[in-house]
Amino acid sequence: MTGTGMGRWAVAAGLAVGMLLSGAACGGPDGARWGPEAADPPAAAPPAAAPPELAVTPAAGSTGALLSTEIGTSTDGEITEVKLAAKDGDRVSGELRPDGSSWVPDRPLAPSTAYTAMVTAAGADGATTSVETRFTTMPAPGQRTGTGLYLFDGRTYGVAMPVVVEFVEPVPAEARAEVQRRMFVTTDPPQPGVWHWVEDGRQAFYRAPEHWQPGTTLQIRIALDGHPTGDGRYGDADRSATATIGDRLELKVNNATKSMSVLEDGKRTETFPVSLGKPSTPSSSGRMVVMSREEQTVFDTLDELGPVEGYRVDISYALRLTWGGEYIHSAPWSVGDQGVRNVSHGCVNLAPDDAKWLFRRIKVGDPVIVTGTEHDLTQGNGWTAWDMSWEEFVAGSALPIPDELQAAAAKPMPHAVPS
């Protein structure tokens, strides 16, 4: 009862029985207090919060852990902290995967070294659980797979630049999923993409459904040092780069008109006459990417083709398109043929001034579309990430594709020139 209600009860009792009960107004038969100063009975204490469940790998006491070991985490709570240190106290930083399935060290672990990991998880009510595990890594691997990353720190690339990883020894199909899990790409602003393996296992490309937005920052880490790459081999290095996507510049080469159109930010700014590969050595038709820029180089095919068909010539303003040796370059010897007939060994010939103008503007990663020749681009002959539909591209991933990226297959491919 409240104090006010208790006062009304006391007055009514006095009128009914007088002073006889006035002394009993403060207590009942069981001694409980009934007056205005009475306190509520103490509330029952809430049950103690149950700490979250937490399991961690590698298992405590395990040996032979990979140099690419991640600290696996399984919990019904949230991972709040992971600490990893070698026996000598050397701390290793890292971060959780987005799905929380493991914590990835920022660098490969040292061979034949004891490590201690401490993982803490918190439940929704704040209760925590910590698990410690100690493990030892494997000795330094004997057989290594040579790798390469075709992006360099601090460089600026074109909008079609795929992330390109090369493997000197091919990665067999059964090893590709675990290799792919160790190849990380982050973009700002976010433009999620997918990895695609070239059939022979020597190249993997990463791209989004559409060309990168100008100004995008790419952060790449190919964390394969000491990681299995199949056939008893392990990756040779942990490679990383942060690069920027520059202005949009695109080229379209049309064999029917023997011309090249230059588009800057979607607008046609120049058109140049060209000569392409003659029928016996046709240029490739397809969606290509500028792979390298060489202001001066030498084309030498004498060893490959012999003294009759082979040649050795100095070349200016060369832009590589394929591994097979197709370039855009200055060709003063074919100026009279440019715009008229094809006379090259597969390259796109330009007049010297046109080649110089283009070279000063072009970037590695700028897209090039060639149409109408007698030969289609062979997959893997260069950075052929764009020479397939999105459906075909995602089919080359060794890991499942998120639904939102699968749905991107319905979108049209980006075009260098509006149709």
C-alpha cells in the first residue's frame, strides 16, 4: 500500500473500534509491517549471465602448422580480441575475416616457431569467454611456387585493370579454392568482384562486374608465402600493393574502317588510321587491356621465326596487348598503308606522331577493343578478364559466388564505344 492509502485505512479503523486497535495498526498477526514506512520485499537476484561458447584452432599442442595459419574461431557470441605472439614475445597483428570465421595474421608466421594465441568472445549480455591455444609451425618449405602480382604500390592504372596474379608452376584445380581464400582485394569506394582462374592454372584475374570507377583505391594482398599451392609446393612470397584508378580512357580499333577511336571520359576525342595484322598473321579481335608501356624497345623474332620470316627492329611507343606479342606501336614504315590495308605481323600500327600522342595519355589497365579481324583472342593470351561475359567470368571462380554478384550477370558488359 502507499502512504496515502494507509492513512485512509487508519481513520476508518478508529471509527469502528476506537483506540483498542490503534496500537495494532503497525503490525499484523505474522509480524509484517503495514505502516507508511514499510519497504518492498527484496527482488530476487537475476540469474548469472552464461558466457558464450568458443572454439579455437589450431588445436592446443599441435605441430606442423602452415606458415599461412589463421586463428580459426567458432562462437555463439562475438569475437572481441585476438592476440598472437611467438615464444620470444614477438607480437603478430591481424584482423578478422568479414564472416568472423578466422583471424588472419598480417604477415606469414616464422617456420619452426612456437606461438600462443588468446581469443576472447563476448555474449550479448556482456559475459566473456577466453581460450588460449599453443601451436608450432612447420619447417621452411622445400618446394616453392613462383608467383607474381601485376600491380605495383603507388601506381595509377586504367579503369579495366584487373588484379592479375601469375603462377610460374600451375596451380591444380583441387588446390585453387584454398589459394583463392588467401588472395584479398579491398576497394574504396566498394566495388565487389570475383576471382577467375585461367584454365591452365597459371593466371588468376579479379574484377568487378563493371569497370572500376575513376578515383578508386585498390588494396591487394596475395598472402601465399608458405601456403600450399598443390603438388607439394608452397607459395614463395606475401605480396601486396595499394594502387589508384585514374581517368577513363578507352580505345576501339575497327578493322573494317582501319581506324582507332580514342574516348576520354566517354567522349570521342581522336580518330587515327591504323594498319592491323595481314591475313597470314592476323590481329586478335577481343576485349584487351594495355599490359605495359615501353617508350623504346626492340622486336626480335629471328630465333623464333628464322632468318626468312624473322626480323629485328627498333620500336617506339609500344603498348603491349597480349603475351603473344601484339602491340599498339609507332610504325613509320607503314604510314602509307594505315587506314587502307593490313600489313603488320599482328600489331596495331600507328603513324609516329599519333603513337606519341597516344603514348603520353595511355595507362596500363586502359581497355582496348579490337573488332572485325580473322582471329579471336585466345583466353589467357594477355589479361583477358574482360573478354568474356560476367556469367562466364564467375564460372571460373574456385569458391562459391555471393548471390548479389551472381545477379550481376544480367547487367550488360561495359562498352568502350556506345552502340
